[in-house]
Amino acid sequence: MWREAIEDAIGKIRRNLEQHPGTFPHITNEKRYAWSANEDWIEGFHTGLTWLSYEYSQDTFFLDEAKQQIADFKQRLGAKICLEHHDIGFLYGLSALAGWIVEKDESARNLALQAADHLLGRWREQGGFLQAWGPENDEKNGGRIIIDCLLNLPLLYWASEVTGLPKYAEVAYKQAELSRRYLVRGDDSSYHTFYFNKETGDPLGGGTHQGYTDGSTWTRGQAWGIYGFALSYRYTKDPAFLQTAKRLLSYFLDHLPEDHVAYWDFNVPIKANTSRDSSASAITACGMLELMDLLQVGDADRSWIQQGLNQTMNSLVNQYATIGEEAEGLLKHGSYHVRGNSGLDDYMIWGDYYYLEALMRMERGIPGYWYERKTK
Ligand code: GLY
């Protein structure tokens, strides 16, 4: 079953690359991607899909495409195009770092390190946090962190491993710990974002950007937390991160509807037209696979996590994937920014990426591009 899903996905990725050369897929409400230049936070997912396709097929068509995309990312970093945000891990982890992991390409490794330096530049020493969005003096965002950042931290942990310089991992660890303390709530739900005083680092309060309300639980944020804390545990071995990933996962699975795929927020009233976010469930599937790899054989938590994984992947493959359909995307019914009326009930490129990452891990044991494969 997984093989058929993977081969269907790779056929679609090939067709997209042939039909939209030199461009990247972006968010619409059109059931088609908008193909344009490399200048948002999401382009790395397209490159990650290209790398996964190459790893599965060994077809050099995908390798050549991935290398061309890395060249585009290099140009982007040099010209500093739309990089005043923390999503550098999504962009350069799935492009340059992947190029190093798969091909041992030294220039890709150097590019990934330059990207890590750029991300490190967003550490605000006075406040003690990695600023999510905007320039340092930004009125609204100057003191803001968001839970999504946990998926950008692997680039920093990796940079310390490869250079031997602790400064990257120290920042990543502090940010993960800050996120654990302020973004995760006592009932194992999460805030999307949290604000701090820029000068003193004093906590000001939680809120949301893409969730239903400031105090609600945005499902994709919870998913970023599950996978992100699991990855921080892999790198640091701090048991608090493992425990946090499990707590967030338990909340996520306990609040799913009958078909095991999340709506866009756990607190939104469910009506006939309420949007799902299949991408949140795809990210969570990867988080569960990561946890299964980290937990010892015999660990008491393995059985409920395995059950959650089976239910999620069976539902995604059988009810949400575009297998056999004429489609650009791999997963239907994703949501980007429901409050902002953007990306409603449509393909999300990161949903496609995490869906294929999960399938590849189950079928081939290939875990994506968040760490070098020797690390365990
Ligand atoms: N990182 C932005 C999002 O998940 O929509």
C-alpha cells in the first residue's frame, strides 16, 4: 500500500517539475499551486520532495533538479531575499542540508552552515529568544516566538555537530526550553505564539496568529511541537523534551475526529464546512515515526503511538491522498491561514512533504533531512 502511494506521489512530483521549471509551488485556494519565485518560507518543501523522489527512484532527473534548486537557494541567501524570519531551517534544511546528507556535497554543506549563521543572527541576547518574524526593532513581532520554530532548530544543532562550535546548539537548546516552558500549557495543549519583553525577556503572554483564538490550540502548531520536541530530544537527550513531545501527541490523538485527521484548530466549532488540516496530521505522523525510532523496544508508550500512526497514515492514504487522480498536490484538505482566508481546503506543499517523508520512512527507513543519518 505504501509503495503504490509513493510511486503515485513521485509521478506527480516529476510532472510538476517538468511543467513548472525553475519555479516553486505556493499557496492558493484553487486546488492548484501558484508557481513562482523562491521568496516565501515554504520553498524548501518542494526541494525536500525532489530529494525524497531521488532517494526512492535513484533517477538523476531528480538529482539534477535538486541541485538546480540548491543553486537558487544559494543565490537567495547571497541576495538576502525574504529571509527576515526564522524559517531558515525549513528552507535550507530541506535543500542544502539534504544535499549534504544525500550526496555529501561540500558546497551544500557550506551553504547549510551559512544559513545556520543567518538563523543564529536572530537570537536576541537581551530577551533570550530567537525572534520569529521581522527585523529586530519590529513593533509587534520584536518580542515574539512561535512554536513552528522548533522545526528550524535542527539546522542549528546540526551546525554544532559539524563544526564543533557549541554556539549553535546552545541557542537551539535555550529556544527549545523556552518553548517548552511558555508555549506548552498545563493541559498539554499549546499556544501558537508567545510574547516577551524585548529588553528584559519577561514573559508577556500567549496568543495566536493562525489559530481560532488566542487561547485555542491550532492543530498544526501542536504538530510542530510534537515533531520539534522529538527532534530536540534526539539532539540533546534532555528527557523533558521527550516527555513534552509525548504529552503534545497524546493531546493531539485524543482530540481527533472519527477519521483520525485533524480539523484546523482543536477548539473551532465543527460545522459541515469546517476545514481540516491534513498537513497537521502528516507532520504528526512524522513526529510519531521519530518517537518510535527514539523509544527503546519495550517502552510502554510504543503501542499507543504505533496505533496512532497506523490510524493516521491509513486515513491519509485512503481518504486524503490524490492517488490515481489528476492533481498537482499529494494531500487534499489542508489549511494554511483560515482566519486570513488563505489556503482553505487545499493542497499545502508542507503537507505533501511530510506525507511523503512518512511514507518513505515506513517503506524505506529514510527519515527526511533533519539530522545526519549516523546520529541516533
Ligand atoms: N510555519 C507556518 C505555518 O505552519 O503555517
